[in-house]
Amino acid sequence: MRPTNKPSVLANERFMKSEEAQRLLCYTDKKSFWDFVHAQGVPCVRLNARRILFDRAAVEAWLGRRTIGKGASL
């Protein structure tokens, strides 16, 4: 099967690839990002040993639960 340039059905409005989640969480270093994901329990979907997607709504809800202070939200 030939690879295509079409975006994956899964990586659409609902799901983010790791690069997009990394930008959302303000990480520039991949290793630090993955250390943070594993240590803090950032919600993600593991499709196989090398493929992980992030549900946008789940990550935003997770961030909202970690928000400190009055009126702070995403």
C-alpha cells in the first residue's frame, strides 16, 4: 500500500498527534514532554507500541482540573 499525504482519519478535530499536544502543553523538548505525559498521567490513546494520540477534549478537561485560581479556565 502506498503512503498518502491525506491526514489520518483519527488525527482530525477530535484527536491530536503528539506534536500538537506537545505544543499545547508548551514543551519544546520531546523527552521532557514524554516524561511529563507519563509522570502526570496526561490522557492519551495508545494504538500500538509506537502510535499514541491525544483526545483534545480529554486533554483540555485534564488541564481544566489542574487549573488554580478563580475564574481561570481554558
